[in-house]
Amino acid sequence: MAFNKYPKVTTKFIDTYEYESVNETGNSVRIDMYDPGNKKAQSPTELLLSALAACSAVDMAEILKKRKKTFSSFHIETRGTRREEHPRAFTSITMRFVLVSENVTREELLKNARLIVDKYCSVATTIKGVATIEVEADVNPA
């Protein structure tokens, strides 16, 4: 995976509550702040949770592959708690790593998840100065 020390995105206005961000290679993501009944895309805070989960998921997949572990399904459920007053920053985030595997234990998954959040995931290390990040783990047999 290539390292980009100076990543850049350009975020364009579409409507008052709707935007599009495009990276330097042309990949785009839609963003909106509409009420749940009118949502077309994730909100900025949902994208932050998604970025945290995706960053952690890549690291987890790499660790499991290096350790010759296999899985048939893997996802991370990420939930945040925000301040009620402005700025409505996250105060805590819980990540639940869920894996279907015959050769990974819950303890291994939990240990790896903690290592990722504490050391490897750049999104997690950016967030940790503002919000606590807790990890949980569930492993189900294939």
C-alpha cells in the first residue's frame, strides 16, 4: 500500500446539506447532512466512523494474513457517542470486530484489535486525543 504523506481532497458544494469530496485520483464520495428520512449518503461524522473502521479492517486483514489465519466473513460495527452541545465532537467510540473463522480465537481477535487501535490505524491515533476508543470482539465458527 502506497503511503501519501500529503493527501488532499476537494469538497464541492452541491446543495446546502449535500457535498461531494474528490481525491487527487478522481475517486469521489457523496456526503449529506439530511434528516434520516431524506438521507442519500453518509454524514461527515458517519464518514469518520467509516474511515476508522476501514483503516482498522485493512490492518486486521493484513495481520490475520501474515499469521496464516483464515476467515469467511469479517465486519466491524462502529458506534460513537457525541457531545450534545457544540462542537458535537465524539467523546467515545466503540468498535465491535466480528469474524467468522475456524482458526482465530476471540482473545486473538481482541488482542489484534487493541494493537491496531493503539498503534497501527492512523485514523484511530488521530481520534484518540479527542475520544476514547473501546474494542470488542466476537468470533463465530464457520
